[in-house]
Amino acid sequence: MKLSVEPASLADIAGSLARRVGREIHRLRAAGVDVAATKSSLTDVVTAADREAERLLTAGLTELRPDDGILGEEGASIAGTTGITWVVDPIDGTVNYLYDLPSYAVSVAATVTDGAPGTMSDGRRAIAGAVYVPVTDELFTASAGGGAYRNGVRLQGPADTELATTLLGTGFGYTVERRTEQIEVLREVVPRVRDIRRMGSAATDLCLVAAGALDAFYERGLQPWDYAAGALVAREAGVDVRGLGTNAPGEEMLIAGTPAIAAELAQLIAGTYGRLEAPRD
């Protein structure tokens, strides 16, 4: 697909909007939080700030890139004509936001569906993206082939390590069934790594792997808005982002780390899910 705009220019747009909207939701948080709705379960909440942030992102993208498509977690759905669709998560880590915990972020990614390397299981490939963490004022940006950056400083990914000394990030779903399954996998993983961190924002976790602040990350059940920008930041920092076996990363499983660690985690996790899903006598 021949694009009429360079990915680096799209990354500038993503970064500017993510920072602008992130600062606004940070300001709104100081005024208090209203739960507007729930989604998959009573613990999976949507705040009024989520909806306002998605409205601001949609308005900004419509003004700057009126012919592009938009897909948002809270319902934004606009069909474009350019081949570019912006995938946005207005607040990734809404429960953290609700409780005034610092790990929440605004995620903005420009995606295409050309089937090139880097395509995720949803059929999209991010070519530019940004993740902004308001509490720490950290802006992570990346463009396809252009590298990944935190506040303008290039990221190089985690250092080589062994699984036994890996600081591993993960996350959990919101339904009882999904959480129970994930805990069983965690039972197998925990004894084999240095320690586990559960931040509550997959977009932030992927950026932390890119920055070397986590050695690796895995999670099942992620949606495109959760990972579109963060996975690109990780990849452009040299991180291997993969799924299980030969499957593309995405909802079934997303694993990020050095090639050796990502492969070892994939084998361990696949074996555990295989045992969980095997028919019992």
C-alpha cells in the first residue's frame, strides 16, 4: 500500500494528541471520577473521562486527518478512505484512573491492513503510534522503521537475560472465567521468573519493555486499542512481539521480550493452556 504521508508525520500527530488529551484527563481526575457504565463485568468500568477523552481524540483526528478511519474503545467507529485507521484507547488502565493510581495512559495508533510483517491477529499493522502517561509526563512514540522514543530519547529494549532473572509484566481480564484461567497459567510462570509486575495498563507495560524497565510482558485477551501503539513502540525498540506458535500476536496471546525470552515464554504458556484445555476423563 502506497501511503501519501510518512509514518513519522503520523507519529507526530499521535504524540501531540495523546499528550494533549492525557493532560486533560489528568486535570479531570483531580476534580473526581464518575463511573458512566460497565462493560464485560461489574469490575470493567467506563468513566465519564473515558468518553470525554475519546471525544477529544476523535475531534482532533477528524480535524487533522479528515479522510482517515477511527476505531475507539468506547465506541468511536468512522470508516475512512485513505487506508489508514486510527485505533485509540482514551484511558488504558481505567480502573487505575478510578482509584487514582498512576499507571494509566492515552494510546493512539495509525494502522493499515496490508498484511506486511508486524500485522497483528486482528489484521491491523501499526505504522505510527504514541502512548502518553500523564502522571509521569512520559510520551512514548514510534513510527515504522523510525525507531521508538521516550520523551525524545531513543529506546533500545531490555537487556539479554535468562528466564529465571526476568522481571515479567502481565495483566488479567475482567470476567471470573478469564481470571481463573490466567491464575492457573501464572502458577506455572511465577516459579520460573524473577518476579511478576501487574501494572494494569497493557499499553504502558509494552512501553516499559521497550524502555528496559520490564524484561518481558504477556497477556491474553487484549483488544486492538490495548496494544496497537504499545506493540509498535516495543517492536521499534528491538523487542520481539509474538503470539503462541505461529499465530500472530493479539487477543489469543501477546508476548513481548527478547527473542530468546519471548520464545521460552511462548512455549511455557502454550503448554500450560494445552493442559488446561485438554479433555478430562
